Amino acid sequence: MENTRQQGTHHYVLTLDLPGREMATWTGTVTPGPADTRHDLYVFLREHITADQPRFARANVVFFALESNAL
């Protein structure tokens, strides 16, 4: 399998829940900066998601994974 599209160095999955109303999952790739931590990426992703979907700003985190995108 060949992927012609550039991907980030890490793959993430983030699921947020508004209890009794809505649950959603976001996935993708990202390349952290040399000084970035796992927490930095978590905060970045939450801010990125809630900028586009403000209703999730106070949602509960059901799942968060950040792994190397290499096999």
C-alpha cells in the first residue's frame, strides 16, 4: 500500500462526550514540535476541535490516544 499524501509523525484519536446529548470522535495525524509534550498535543487538539465545534468545549474526554504513526 502506497500513500501519496503527506502524514504527520503521530496518529491521534480523541473522543468527546456531551452526556445524554452527543458523542464524537476525531482522528488524524500531527507532527509535534521538538519541545512539545503529550499534554501540549492534547491541549492543541482540544482547542482545535472546539474552535470548530464550540459545543464540545466542556465535553468529557472518553478516549485519547497519541501514538507514533510509523509501523
